[in-house]
Amino acid sequence: MSAAKAKDDQQNWTLKGSSWEGAWKVFAGIGVLGLAGAGAGYTMDQRRFAFSWLFAFITVLTITLGALFFVLVQRLTSAGWSVTVRRTAEYFSLGVIPLAVLFVPVLLTTNHLFPWFGGEHHGAENAAPAHHGSIELVKPAHAQEHAAPPPVAEGHAAKPADAHDAHGAHGPAGDPHEVIEKEILKSKEPYLNPQFFYIRVFVYFAVWIFLATRLFKLSQDQDKSKDPKLTLKAQALAPAGTFLYGITLTFAAFDWIMSLEPTWFSTIFGVIIFACGVVSSYAVLILVTLALRSAGPLKGAVTIEHYHDLGKLQFGFLVFWAYVQFSQFMLIWYAALPEETTFFHNRWDYEPWKNVSLAILGVHFVIPFFWTISRNFKRNTDRLRIGSAIILVMHVVDMYWYVMPNYLLGKDGFSFHWLDAACLLAVAGVWGAFVFNRMTQHSMVPVGDPRLQRALEFQNA
């Protein structure tokens, strides 16, 4: 593309005057509708609301952090091809700002979510007194059914204790599994305690908000000043920013998802959640830029060449997602340690989670893998759009699979509830309203970036 042609197309690089100018109002309406439903659900069943809101929050947060990673990597590698795509990802990363506010409901319902937090994790009938200074295991309802032996009928001799009873399974000491779990949680108390949890929450959002706003400000300031030194400043921030990003995302995954079942652990879990976020963020980036390109705001700025590269990156991280997922499963299966296998048992032994697990394998990986592996498919926007939509939908299912089995832990029954949809609409709606409103205030392309012309003329080998 010539410089004259690029200059002519610049008038289209904003949402003003396009059909997407009022998109934030649509998202705001969706958010309000979702918040109303979520609020009604909270008054009816706080525990159900807690899990539904956490699922929705994690779903949108992973996409947002995946977009932040895209921005960091482009700055880290001084990439030129992605300049015209990077601004959209920068807008998405700013979505972490409203997400910090949307995390408040999680803070207000921690006693329903995390067994180590104490409180009414399993409902009023199974509630334990809140212990905010130390960890208190709340035993699931199905375990409490066997907490004490049935009474012995009058006139009958008591049954001799077997080996299981001799170890206190049904005696005053309680179930030996519960005793072991309490010992495990006791050893984790220096980390899993409410005070330290709140501190970590503050650190996570402080880091993410700083990185997202700082990188966006440098890019936005450059639109006005055209100062190439701002590119160098963003590049200098990227190495330390990427390190902080990796550390905070990993521990946030431990805190907000893995500790739903606090006796289970996986050292690769943070990498898995990272992969989930990156793959889904590429799907959203492709879908949104395709829509904006058709509507005009990105016309002439994002071409088939860019989608070819976005498709390659999406495909590559999809394979990486499958690799780390399989690595975790294979190592846990091979070691066969009870404290590790419980995660997969809870998603296989109880119906219908086995079917959901198989669906994730087939629809989240196998179908998109063969759908997007072809070079021609990556350069065909209609086919690329379908593949990205499949990945995005399955990302929602994937996050549901991580969170919701803990709601009916150790029980059959699909836990879908209308609150799940309401909370997802609430979080996604508020997030979308904020992001698309910011898009109306600035250019969709970093017009001051010294590599802009290289991006406009980009050609794949």
C-alpha cells in the first residue's frame, strides 16, 4: 500500500461514523440486563451466584490477559507486522480496569467458594464457623453422610470394628481422609489465608492495570507526538513487564481456580490457564478485527496477510494448549497419586462431566486443529472466522469445566443454571461497554508508530 493510499484510509481508522460507534451502548445494555439477573440470583442463592460469577469473571479475565500478553510480546520482539492489529489488543487489555471492580462480588462470596476460607462453603446445612485467622476445612455433604456410624439397635451386639474403623474412620477422630486433608491444609496455611489472599489480589490487579495503561499511554502519546523514543520506552518496559505478567497470572490461577479444591495441586496449572487465555484472546482479536474491517474502521489497515499471521499464532498456541493439558494429565495418570488424581476423577466419574471432558478434547482441539491447520484456511476470512468462533465458545465451556465441578463436588448432576448465563452477560457486557467506549475516543490504529508503514505493506513469505 502506498503512503498516499494509507493517508486516504486514515479517516476510516476510528469508530466515529461507523456502525460500531454505538457498540458500547449495546454492551452496556447487555451488562445491565445481566447485572439485574445476577442480582436477583444472589438474593435467591448466594452460593450458586458465587460460582456462576467466578466462572464468568475468569472467562473474561483470561481473554483480557491474553490480549495483554499479545501487546507485551509485540513490544518485546519489536514486531512491525502487527502494528495495525496491536491497538485493538491494547484496548482489550484495558478491560482489566473494570474487571478489578467486577472482582468485588468474588471477594464478597469467598466463604462460599474456597473451603480454606471457612464459612458457608457448602450451604447453610453444612456450614462451619468462619475462621478468618486460620484455615478450616469444610467437609462436603457427601462425606458428612458417613461421619458417624448408625445407632446400634437395642438387644443387638455392636459390630466389631474392622480395620477401617480401627483407624478412626467412624470414631470421634473422624474420617481419616478428612484428617489427612486437614493436615495438608494446615501446611498450606501460611499461603492460603484471607489476609495474604487480599494482599495478592491487590498486587495482581495493580500489576495488570499498570502494564495495560502504561503501554496504551505510550502508544497513544505517540499518535500525537510521533516521537520514536516512545517506542523504545515501551520496548524497554516489555521484558520486566512480561516477567511480572507471568508471575501474577500463575499465582492468580492458583488462588482463584486451583484453590477451589485446595488439597489438589499442579505446578503446571498456571501455564495451562495462560494458554487458555492466549488462545481465546486470538479468537476474539480475529473476530473483532474482522467485524471492524468490514464496517470500515480497520479498512486498509488489517489485511489478509495479518490474518494469516494471526491464524498461525492462534493455531500454534492451540497446539501449545493441548500439549500442556496432556502433559498435566499424563504425569498425573502415570504417578497415580490420590491427591493428584482427584481433579480428573471429579471431571470423569460424575455425570455428565465425562461428556463435557470429551467435548473439550474433540471440539476445543481436534476440530479447530484440522480446521485451521491449512494455509488456505488461515487466508480465508470466512473459514478463519468459523474456527475462531469455535475456539471462543469452547473457551467458555473450558472455564466452566474448571470452576463448576466444585459446586457439586463428588456428586452427579449437571450444574448449569440460568445464573451462569446472567453472570456471563453481566461481566462480558460491562467489559465490552468499557472497551468499546474507549475505542470511540482514540484511533483504532497507532498512527504515530514508526513501523506503521511496514505493517501496512506487510506481506507473508
